[in-house]
Amino acid sequence: MPDHLPVPERTNVPLAELTTLRLGGPAKRLVEVDDEAALLETVRAADATGEPLLVLGGGSNVVVADEGFPGTVLHVCTRGVRVESQDACGGAVVRVAAGESWDGLVARAVAEGWVGVEALSGIPGLVGAAPIQNVGAYSQEVAQTLAQVRVWDREDAAVRTFAAQECGFGYRASRFKRSPQRYVVLEVAFQFRLGELGAPVQYAELARTLGVEAGTRAPSADVRAAVLRLRAGKGMVLDAADHDTWSAGSFFTNPVIPAEAAAGLPALAPRFPAGDGQVKTSAAWLIEHAGFGKGYGTGPARLSSKHTLALTNTGSASTADLLALAREIRSGVLGRFGVDLVNEPVLVGCEL
């Protein structure tokens, strides 16, 4: 017998209520869990019956079909931040439940002097999603401070813990993203250095905003404030009154392409070494120079008026509207530059 109350559930809940795009049809069944035992019980029950399962956190990196989801949607609401150790030599080891707010954790890290996530301020979503996507911004990535990820392995029906080096982190990638149906993140452990100064500021735009040289350090609180200002200016901080923020953030990843393909791009196209003969370029630059400027679109789904990487819902869009715009942009960039853009958010019940 379970040692907790039965897990509450609702039926035919519009998933638009739970996504930052405010798109998505109804879930056949929605289960909200605030403790790990209930989470595991729900996953095991779905797997035992073969019920389709969608694990949903903050809904900030997902595009759900207008038809909804024909199974169980598990809404992760677990909470808990536990400081396992903290000292001047070893730094701080902090264990965080998957359902904690990501930006809430960053705010606490800055307040506590935990260094290394300050440039990841303002990113919506939950802690459990951060290692899946290897969330990054302004030349900082979750992989730089993550120590362990504890998961439920649906294939082995067991709880497993992966050290950072076992997570297969890459650019917006991890072993968890490569096997999207296998792992359910339960808890993430971080190892932070301690101090008032943040990690070296590598991103040129952020360094200019802070008035420091690239590669130098600035107070973490200043870095957080600067990042929040920059993100707000791009419509990347959630604001219910601003339809530019009714998005999934950056819709396309920055392409990583062979050096010979990068050589064929226009001279002004951004290029950044990506190792192994690969070059990273800017999806935003390609989109804009393929003819899709800020605010592009005449329908209810449009490019953000502040940032060409964000596809937005102006208030009455459907998922079909959004995907049609995404296909138009992807096709235009491919035709103009020969680069095939890849979507960053997870597509549920739909495809480009």
C-alpha cells in the first residue's frame, strides 16, 4: 500500500494553461505530483499499462499539438533545496528537486555566493529540465556547475545517479535528451565555488553591458541584474502582458556545421570554433538575413518584435499556426544559405 494519499488527477485539461506559448490541446489525464514517491508511482503505473506519458515541468520548452496528448501528463511540482556541504575549500554541494524553479535557484545562488549560474538568470522552467537541455546562455551552461543527476530509468525500472561526466553533455544536448522517453529527472546536484564575484564573463554583449573586459569577473549580483535587463529587452523574461514573451524562448538552435560549409556563408555571418572541424553560426543572423525580420508574420503567430529567434503567440494562435511559421522560416534559411535549422523546444504530437 502507498504511504501517501492517492495522487489527484484531472481529465481533459487544456495544456495551453501549462505552457509558456499558451498553446496545446487537452491532456487525457493530468496528474500533479509534489513528492517523489507520487511521481514514481505515476510513472510506474503508466508504464505498467502502456499508457503514453508526458513529463511536464515549467512548459517553457515544449510545443504541444492542438489535438493535445492522448495519455497521462505528469506535471512535476516537487520541491526542496538541500545544502549538503559548504566550505571555503570544497565550495557548496547543493541538491535540488526537479520541480524547483530554475530562476528561483539562480536567485538564491547569487544571494548565497554560489558561483557559476548567475548568467543563466531569467531562464523560465524548472531545475529538472536544465540538464536535459544543458541549458545555456551568455557563454554559461548548466554542465559547468552540475555534479550529478538522479533519475528514474524507465527502461531498467530503477533509480540511477549519473555523475556529470556520464551525462554526455553537448551544445543543448545530453544523454537524457538523446533518450527522451527513458529518463525522468528526480534531483540535480550542483557543486558551486563560493564568492561574491561570478565566473569570468565570456560573452561580449554581457561584458559590454557590465563595462568589463571579456574574460574578467564581475559581482554575481551585477551579472544577474545585467542578464535580466538584456533578456527583458529581447522578450525573454516572462510577462503575461507582453505577447513577445508568449514563446518557447529560442525556437531554433545555433547551427553547428562543417568548416567547409561555414566558409560558404556570407563574410559577415558570425562564426565561432566548435571543435572537430565544426563551426557554430548564429541562427538569429541567418533568419534575419534570409528575410525574416523582427515581428515577421501577418497571422496570429509571428516572430518576436524584439528577437528573431523567438516565435510567439500574439494571443489567438494555434500550434498549427506556429508550426507553419517555423516551416516557412526553416525553408527560407535552407534555400538562402543551405543551412537546415533545428528546433530547440520539444515537439509533442506534432512535427516540422
